[in-house]
Amino acid sequence: MQTTTVDVPTGDGVSDAFLVRPDGDGPFPAVLVFTDAFGLRSAVARMAETIAARGYVVLVPNLLYRAGRAPVIDLSAFADPDRRGALFEQLRPMMQALTPAVVARDTTAYLDFLAGQPGVASGPAAIAGYCMGGMNALRAIEAHPDRIAAAAAFHAGRLVTDAPDSPHLAVDSITGELYFGHADQDPSMTAEQITTLEKTLDAAGVTYRSEVYPGAAHGYSQSDTPMYDEQATERHWAALFDLLDRTFRR
């Protein structure tokens, strides 16, 4: 595999990103990965490499590039559960700046960049999102149903809110398939919110699977955090590759 850091031009600047290519000439299907709020780091690169090893070209953009290149904040306290709250307070305004319109615009740039890479198969891409990235992955497929064939969201919070632009309110645009791997210890996506999401998806006729991972905390797939859960992470890999392989008929 080849893992490089690349710059993706957008309408609002430049997003630094990991680009991972599998061995061989391709063509390979394209996969976008949207990270949690802590962004690009070695653990995320390893996750992208795991996906690429299955025969996909993977792009992992710095979603918060407007605040600077990754890391956008000092992550020295990242693994300390007692200090993570302060980091989130720093990140909160950056996260809130990712409105549906901004996510849609950025996703256009990411998809265009991927489509222009040598060895990338023509046709729609897929997307996987984690935590904050899971919410924005849902927004991305809502905005680009013709360019994203499948989206997976893992321990994604705030998919259902009282806001008029809550992500669950725009699912009727989706023509592809969705997968949700919820953490059952996640106050940002409660059982009631999961039920609301599923009812909305059913009413819109969207093809999806929505599963709750017992005992898993928000962030369960992130190996460099205190919330990491090996069993839940392995289940997440199985679900993601099932979705990707069926989407691309591999």
C-alpha cells in the first residue's frame, strides 16, 4: 500500500488529507472516510490502510481544515479522559461551523479529488464516518445521492435533534444504502433517538441496517482513545466490509 498526505483544494481553502492506495493498477472503488473531531493521526491512518488493503482507494480529509492543518489543536491530552472535555470545548465551534451546506460543498471537492486520481474506478463512491464524521457522512450522502452509493456511520452522535436541519430530516433524498453501528452507551444518540431515526428511514423507504453494539461507548472504534472496544471494533469492520463489498459487487 501507498499512504501519503495530500492537499485537496476546496471552495474555502485546502484540506490536508491521507490518501491510501492498494497495491496494483486498479481500477479500485473510492471510499471517503470522515473522522471524529480529533482528525488526522496515526490511528486513523491505520484504519484507512485496513480499508485500502481490501482493494479500495481511500481519502481521509481533515474536516476542520478551516482552522488549520491537522492537528488543529494540541492533542497531548487526547488519551486522558479527565482532560478530553477541555479539548472538545476547543473543537466545538469548529464542529458547529460544519453546516449542511458546508459539508455538501466540501464533499463535492473530496469526491472530485478522488475521481481524478489514477486507478480510481468510475462511478459512485462510498463513505464511512466516525463520531462527528458519522453525522457528516449522513449529510454527505443526503447532498450527493448520485455520487455516494453507500454510507456507514459508527458511534455517530446527534443524528436526531430538535433543530430544523437535523440530519434525519433529509434522508428522503438518499437512494443508496446506509449502515449505522450505534454505541449503546452514547448519550449523544439515545435509544429514543435511534427509534426516531429508524422510523424516519422507514417512512422514506431508505435501505438500511441499524444496530446497537451492546456495552460499547461512544468512540468504540478509535484505538487511541479510552473508549476503544476491540470486540465492537471487529464487529464494525465486518459490517463495513459487508456494505462495501456488496455495494461494489466484489
